Amino acid sequence: AVKRQGGDGWRFFSGDLHEEARQRLALTRGLRVALERDEFSVLFQPIVSVTSGRVAGAEVLLRWTPSDGPVSPAVFIPVAEKTGAIIPIGAWVFRQACLAAARWATIFGEAVPYLSVNVSTRQLDDPALADVFEATLRETGADPSRIVIEITETALMDDVDANLRMLRRLAELGLRAAVDDFGTGYSSLAQLLRMPVSLLKIDREFIDGLDKRRDSRIITSTVIGMGHSLGMRLVAEGVETAAQLAELSAHGCDYVQGFYFHRPLAEEAFIDIVRREIAPFLTAPDDPLYFL
Ligand code: C2E
Ligand code: MG
Ligand code: MG
Ligand code: MG
């Protein structure tokens, strides 16, 4: 079936429209009560420094497990964004990140990994966001300089002036910002230059093509060079192979994140890994990181 959409495009539905609408409604209702039912949790995916091979940070990834089984973020986040449920849910995620930051500071002291939290455009558009984050930081005692706000390139460039104002307020709180899924949107260098951004996260799409496609290699090395000239650090997302790591290392990428290193982990597993690394480190000569 084909349905006319909005005015400027066509949307193709493969399945039954009623079934789609019914599922969306069920998700909408489920998300509305998920916080009070305590159905959310967060996992921590390690972000590894290319030069030291050690865990430098973690991306906080939301999980939703209602009684009839887990729902993928790729499915429920867009619905939560559309209905506005992402505002209280996002505040909850930020609070979990702050609580973790405070716990980790007592465990690791100076060497505490940073936490990277996804923030959607709907949250950025909420004028109360900075006040909510400020109150949460104060209440949890988390060090804002160890927390990074991830905003997708597409969301960031959607309304540059408004987002710039909010990013500046967040920067005043001591938080840093990262551009997520970089390379998939259409930001101009001029727009990027205005943004108070510390990190660029190169989208998985390009990392996936690194060992197969010339254009992915060119885009990756260009983005790394550009980010460095703007004083930013680069994170590669979705690193799955030693060959991809070798390419990224050769191009001077700062951090890597992906299944090649670690999947998203429960907090205890994450802490164990960081603890083990602080002890004797990289002893196996066949570990690719050994050579970095
Ligand atoms: P993202 O922010 O780009 O997060 C990275 C996603 O890539 C995560 O999927 C992660 O599990 C996955 N990933 C990491 N390494 C690899 C790899 O080597 N190979 C592959 N195939 N995948 C890898 P996840 O956790 O399913 O999250 C999907 C998206 O949902 C996120 O993409 C983000 O846009 C959104 N999301 C997750 N948590 C939150 C949240 O708390 N708030 C908001 N607003 N969005 C969130
Ligand atoms: Mg992200
Ligand atoms: Mg990403
Ligand atoms: Mg992504």
C-alpha cells in the first residue's frame, strides 16, 4: 500500500496499516507507565582509548523490558520522541548517568571513565532541560566534566540557533557535548565551528565500510583530520574487526567503541573491566592493542 504523506513525500507501508497503528498505540501506552513500573535499565558500553588501549569512558544505553519481553531502542525511542515521553525518560537516564559518575568517582578517583549520554532533539527543545540537569548534578554530586551529552548530527543541525543556545547553557553547567552519528547528516563546517562540541562520533556506517570501501576510508580520514583541526576528539562507533581498528589507528582516531572490544555491559561488569585494566595491563603479545 502507498499512502500520501505530509505533502512532500510518499511513504511505503509493507504491512497492514491497522496493525502498525495498533502496535504504535500499545508502545505509546506502555511507555507512559514504564518509569513508574521500573521497566527501564541502562547498560554501559566501554569507549577505548586507541593510544593506551584502556577504557576511557562509557556510552550509557537505555534498555526497556516490559513484562512481555525487551523492546529495542530503535523501536521505542522514536515513539518516545514523538509522544514526548522521552522528556521524563531522558531525565531518568541522565540521573542514572550522574549516579554512576558519583559511584565511579569513589572507586576510581582521578582515573574515572567519562559517561556519554544520548539526548534527543525533543529534550534539547525543552526549555527546562538545563535546569533539570543542573538540579540532578547538584543532587547526585556528579562531576559534570566527566559527563558528555551526545546529540545526533541530524538533530543538532535541525535548528542550529536554538540548539546552540541550549548547548551553551549545558556547557555553563560544565557538561561537554559530542556529535553522534557524524557523517550521516549535512552539517557545514561553518555550523560545526560555532558549536561548543568536544567530540565527534563517526557513524558506524563508515566504520563498517573501512576495510571494504574506498569512499568510507576517505570520509573517515577526512572527518578525523577536520575534527582534530577544530580541536575535537574523534570516537569511532561500531568497531567490529582488528582491520578496522588498524585503519582507525593509522588515521589517528582517538577513541573506539564497538563489539570488537566490548558489548554494552551491566555496571558491575563494566567496573570489573576497568579495575582489571588498572592492574597489570596488556600482557598478551597477540592482542592487537599491544602494538599501539
Ligand atoms: P547510538 O547512540 O548511535 O548508540 C550506538 C548503538 O550502536 C547502540 O545500540 C550500540 O549497542 C550499538 N553498537 C555499539 N557497537 C556496535 C558494533 O560494534 N556493532 C553493531 N552492530 N552495533 C554496535 P542500541 O543500544 O540498540 O541503541 C540504538 C540507538 O538508540 C542509539 O544509537 C541511540 O540513538 C538510541 N538510544 C539508546 N539509548 C538512548 C537514550 O538513553 N536516550 C536517547 N535519546 N536515545 C537512546
Ligand atoms: Mg550515541
Ligand atoms: Mg551513534
Ligand atoms: Mg547510531
